[in-house]
Amino acid sequence: MSHREVLDDGSIDLAKDGCSFVFRRLRPGAVLVTIAGRDTGSLGDAPLTSCTRSSCAISPAPGRSRSSSTSAR
């Protein structure tokens, strides 16, 4: 059975069979993925599906709005 948890900072942690994927939204359009352990495929497509269906892929980071995020030039 896989384990899915939303962490205090809004990151999503998916784990199963000694492998963990943590998705942390850095800003709109930027997600940091940290993988620990050995990925044997036991989670299937759940890590990618979870991130694309969640707000981590499309929403602004906590405390930021889309209008306040600008790129430095």
C-alpha cells in the first residue's frame, strides 16, 4: 500500500516499498522533486499523476500571487 501525505509546507510526499517522492512547489511552473530510496516502479504512475493533478504544478507558492511573480532580467 502506498502512502500519500501533504506536509506542513504544502509539499506532497508519496512513499512505498522504501522509495519516497517529495514534490515541493518553488514558484508557479517550478517544482522540486526529491527522490529517496530505490524506485522499483511499485508506485506506478502515481508520482507524476499526483503532481500534475495537485496544486503543486499550477498554483503559486504559498504567500505569492501570480501577479507578484516576475522573472529577473
